[in-house]
Amino acid sequence: MEKLILRRVDRNNEEMILNFGPQHPSTHGVINFIVETDGEVLRKAVPDVGYLHRSIEKIGESTGYHGFMPYTDRIDYVAAMFPNEGYAMVVERLCGIQVPKRALYLRAISTELCRIASHLVSIGTMTMDIGAFTPMIHGIRERETINDLIEALCGARLTYNYHRIGGVAFDLPEGWRDKTLAFLDHFDKFLVEFDRLISFNEIYIKRLANVAVIPGPMAVDYGLSGPNLRGSGVDFDLRKAMPYGVYPEFEFDVPVGKGMFGQVGDCFDRYICRTREMGESSKIVRQALDLIQQAPEGDIVAPKVARNLKVEAGEALSRVESARGEMAFYLVADGTNRAWRVRTRTGSFTAMGIIEAISPGLMVADLVALIASLDVVAPEIDR
Amino acid sequence: MMTFTEYAGSFQKTAVSFWHGLSITMSHLFRRPMTVQYPDRTPLPVRDMLPPRYRGFLEVDTAICTGCQACERACPIACIQITLEKDPANPKQRLVTQFDIDEAKCMFCGLCVEPCPTGSIQHTREFEGSVANIRNLVFRWSDPVKPFPVYRVEKGAEYFARAPLGSLVRARLEAARWNAAAVEYLPPEPPAPAVAPVPAAAPAPPTPTNPETK
Ligand code: SF4
Ligand code: SF4
């Protein structure tokens, strides 16, 4: 990195080294890219992460096991249910806690709603980065209803802190099921409308198709996950491949990129994967809302989870399919009431790795499309 | 290479895309607007429109607080401070002489509410707490001059009568309004940043003396 910044630039051509970010609206948060350009064409873009590092993993070693839960919200605040779930799962695995069925359904409902909300932000900001402002407002409008639903469920709109070690914090409020079903009916119509509004807009397609193509094997090599990996045509979804919770009971498809308007793995494929995934999430929520009625009400948290939880020495790993790819928690306990080590693997961080390899030859404006299509969220990169 | 038909075709597709997009935009002229003008055009005060589980400012009903400090232990960032002392007049009675909640530091996670045995500490639906002095957001539910005695839970009691949720915290917010003087008994202000000390004049170099002139 040092060398790159200090390299001499030949003044006879148009080569420049620029800082793109860290306070640039289209870098999706505080990320810096050191961009080497020759006129409009990129020679290379190197992400320089670390501006939002808050030592969350270290905090996990100093708060108790229960006390770390609100901090996990801050790992990915656009989709805070997923780190909640991952962290709860890793502690449960280590302690051998059996989570009640109803809590698992509630987890599935809350995380899938959260996935829809997160993808709405993602595709909304993506269209805005490309230059269409209206679809973002439409996305945010639908997300508002989800926020209201989740607020009624757990009391917060962004940093939910809803999952607990051994279950969840609250049962469904009264009338929530009907409200959610009504919203999902509306939402399925919205998805069709959204496709008409922007997804199949000719200008939008032309702008994204064949841009920043990531072939499948390359995506695997660089450790991409989630919609970024599936956009490259690799059918890998942790909910299907290594099912956790109650996911084996649901019927849903995993959308993969097929190169709808260009090559497989271009920006448009990643975009369309997200829009299709929202429809699948809506299906899952419907099924979960039906199945949850068989589970006894009020049975939402495992009994006898000590308040000052002491975990026997050992280590465990949990993997959940977050909105931004695989989110893994690795926990090492040493028998006290504090974790010895908490490690988080996030999808955005690995997505940053591929930018340097993909960027040569892109236009400067296509870098914005690439970052937007990878759906990176700055706090998740740095933690 | 793009043929002429493809070139003309993309014009046509673009025009159709425009029509689709703009027809949706136009249809919004006839839909109900989603936006609400905060704060004065809402049908009810916003706090009354929030769901009951909303996690706003914390409120402690001192009449039913047992002084068990469970909330203090549950808080991951230590923004609750409780001090218990024996009543000098009645050695069997314990008093809560300090019960501070730093709402400016609180992250409204709700972990302190869960272990409370009587439901004394609760989230309210109050959230409008902008103040000029951030120290006004330290809510002191007890003070050393007027400590409150701890509540003894009756055997088998399941219901604990509580002041209407939100009334106590609203009174506090009212008292610590925008420019009110900071609450009494606050911990001392952090010391002002030290002024850089003026470098002392360097000691004059010893003048060489000529032993012969003595
Ligand atoms: S809500 Fe959370 S941060 Fe605030 S006082 Fe309670 S435990 Fe502490
Ligand atoms: S508020 Fe509740 S948890 Fe806190 S000391 Fe009082 S009784 Fe105990």
C-alpha cells in the first residue's frame, strides 16, 4: 500500500492516483479506495479498509456472554438480525442449549423480514448509484413497513437485540401475524411493480450488463458468499447446503445468476439475484407464520440459561446465511464468564478482496456499480 | 458490431422503459402519501403511536425497587450506578442513596429490564430528549439527601402496582428541559484540558569564571 501511494506518476500521460472515499456517498460508508486511473479507465482500485474499526471482537472478550448481544447489532446495522442469530447460535452450540421450536420459527421470521429490508436498501442504493433516484425511495418506503413490524415485535427499528442465547426476547404481539401477511401480499405486488419500474429498464440493463464480470470459479477462489456468489452462478446457500434452525421445513428456491442480459456474474446478475431472493424470503415468512401456530405459545426461550453464563472451555463455530453472505461466528471459551476469543467472518469483508482483481480495465463509473452490486456495508467490513 | 436494427431497437426499448417507469411514477399522484410531517402534523403525539414494546428512555419506579442491583449487573456498558447504604436510624432498613442512569450513554438494548424482579425498571415510549447540556440526561432516581428505602417483596406476590409508565420520566424530562441548569449532585465535571505549560526559562549557562580574578 505504502509503495502504491508514493509511486511516482509519469506526467506525460493521464495517469493519476486518487483517493476515492472515505467520505464519498457512493462508497456505501466509510471506505477508502486508492484508485489508479489512466483517464477514465482504472488501472487498479485498492480498497483501504479500517476507518470504521470499533474492536467489536475485542469487546466480545470483555462483556459477558449475554452482554455482547447488543454489540453484535452493530456489526451489520442494515441487517442486525443475522449477527444476533449467529452469535446466539454459537453460544448455544458450545453450551448444548436446546432452543424451543417456537423460538426457531421466530428467528426465521425475523431474519427473513430483515433480509428483505436489507435487500431493499441494497437494490435501492444500487439504483441510486447508477443514477435513478426514484427506486430508492420506493425501496425505503417498503422497508419502513418492515421497520414498523419489527419495532412492534422487539421495540427497536435498527439495532434489534431481539435474539437471546437460548431463544428470542419476545413472542409475537397480538395482531402481528395478520399485519405481516397483509404486508407480504402488498410486497409481492410491489416486487412486480419494482421490476417494471427499474429492473427491466433498458438503460439500467445496458448500464449493468457485462460490467465487472466475476466468473463462478473466481468467486469461489476469492471467498465470495451470499448473493455475490450466487450471482456468479454458483448455487450455494447455507440455508440449503448446511441447514440450521428450521430451514429444512421450508420450501424455497435459491435464485442464481444466469446471465440474463450478458455474461454470468455481471453486475446485473448480482442485482437480479437480490430482487428474486426477496420474493423467496417472503415465501419463507408465510410458511413460518403458518407453522408457528403449531408451536405452543410463550415457549420462546430455553429454560435455565444462567444470567451470568459460564461456558466450559471449548470452541465452536456457527454459520448463518446473512443478507451479505455467509456470516460465521467462532468462539473460544475458557470456562469463565467471559469469552476468550470471538471472531466474526462477514461477507462484506471478503467481497472487498475481489475488487482489486476485478477493477483493472473498468471505467471509473463502473467501479461505483461494482461496489454497489457487491452490497458492502462499511461496519461489517471493519467490525 | 451492432446492426442498425439493434440500434433502432434499443431506442424503442428505451422509450417503452420510460413509459413503464413514468406510468408508475404518475400513478403515485393518485395514491395516499406515505410521509408524515413530524412533529406537529401527527394525529397523536408520536410517543402514543409507538408500539408498546418500544424501547425508549428508562424509567424506575422507586416505590417498588428492591435494590437488588440486577439491572446494574446486566448492563453491558455500565450506565446504571446503584449505591446501597444502611439506614442510620434503622439498621435493618437499607437505603438506595444513588440510582443514576446515564441515558446519554445507554444504547436502549433492554437487557436491564429483563432481570428486574418487580418490573420497576422499564422502557418507556419517551424519546424526545434533546438537551443543551448532556449532563441533564443523567437521570437520578435517588439522591444522597433523599434516599429511598428498598422495597420488600411480599411472599408469593406476583403483581406490583406501578406508577403509570412514562409519567415519571416525563416529569424528569420536563424538569431538565432544553436549557435548564444541570441536575444537582452530578459527579464533578471532567477537568478542563490542561493548558500547555509555558516552558520555563532555560537556566542560564554557568558563566565560566576565571579562578585568577578571585
Ligand atoms: S437499556 Fe441496555 S445500555 Fe441501557 S441501561 Fe439498560 S442494559 Fe444498559
Ligand atoms: S430496578 Fe429492578 S433490577 Fe434494578 S435494583 Fe431495582 S428491583 Fe433490582
